[in-house]
Amino acid sequence: MRKNIVAGNWKMNMEYEQGVSLFSEIVNMVKDEVIGKQEVVVCSPFIHLAAISKLSAGVSNVHIGAQNINDHESGAYTGEISAAQVKSTGAAYVILGHSERRAYYGETDELLATKVDVALKNGLKPIFCIGETKDERESGSYFDVIKTQLSKGLFHLDAAAFGNIVLAYEPVWAIGTGLTASPEQAQEVHAFIRQTLADQYGAEVADNTSILYGGSANPSNAQSLFSQPDIDGGLIGGASLKSRDFLQIINVFNA
């Protein structure tokens, strides 16, 4: 049975005390107001991981994640963070393949395949991002783009290893632009992703994989998006920086 997951991606926001304060608000709201079985993940900058991990201790449905790891396990890579270092903070997840990492830092599908392996080896669950640009959407090639990202980034895994993957569909043209895919557009792609997984691994793996929507979901559109049959939650950007907005999105699953 696949999980409903709402994951917040703080990106490069929040100074140390601001982040600790925001997370404290979130975790207390979840304890007081969330009654469903949905899982909450907060992916913060590295500076917050250890502190917020301690704040989430004992809250079974709240987990911590990083936004990136290096593809090497250790060594002379100044300024980088290893999977083992992230895991040692108490984090359980890591975002890999976010469109901003692909676009701004040149991360390729081949590099991401290595990062996936390193993450899994160190006990981290990847939230693996896939999605098309505006040009790819308008040209009609978006299914091919997404299939290639899946194939090159993940399909070297066997079915057991793939069971630790969470997918996030990011229509890149809808991130930070004020645009959002319609529920029908998002469902069409999520259904395609699930069918692609079924073709590769079989129906059971496909049915058990959580696929999140990562294109500017907010309190006003989350209900219509999350009600689609193949959308299992969201990877939330800006709205995760406001505790009340984030809680409203989390609570869509209780409506």
C-alpha cells in the first residue's frame, strides 16, 4: 500500500534560528491537528538537519530530509556533504534530481543514478524528481523525457531496491512561475509514470510507489490535485515556508 506523503522543500531559505522555529511550529501543529496516516517530510538546508531531527523525535509521521548529497561517499571534496553525514543527523530522506539541480548545476541522469545508489547504500530514501521544461511540454515530447529520466536514473535498480524510492513529478514550467498544471494534466503524467513503472517492475511495485506532485501546490489547489487517483501527495516549495499553509496542505488528506 503506497503512502500519502507531503514533503516540504525549503530550498536555500531560513537562517538557523528561523528554520528551527518554523519546524517547531510545524511539528507541534502536526501533533495537535493531524489525525490521518499521511507522512510529513521536511527537507531543510544542511544547517538545520541535526536540530530539527531532535525536534521530530517521537513523532512517528514526521521525518527529515536533505536536499542533496554528493555522489562520493567521503574524501577530498571540499564544500560537499556525503550521504553518511546526512544520515548521521537523523535524516531519513534526500531529494535527488530536482529541476534546479539539473538546470543550474548540470546534474545528469547518469550522475543521479550514482547518487541514488549512494543514498540507498547509506539508508536514505530518495525523493527522485522528474519532469519536463516548457519547451518539452509544448513540443509534446514530455512523455519521452520523463521515461528517459526514469530509465537512466532509476531502472538499474532491482524491484526490492526500487521499493525505497519516492517519485516527484515536477512540471518545470510550473515551478516558481505562478503556473500550475491542471489536475487533469498532472494526473495524465502521474498515470503515465505509474504505467511505466508497471512495464518495468510489474503492477505490484507500481501500485506501491508514492508519486508526488511538485509543481507549485498550495492550500488553494492541493485538494483538487491530491484527489486524483495517481497523485499521492506533494513536494511543496514556497508554501512549506509558512507553517499554517503547510498544515492546510497536509490536512487535505483528512478532508
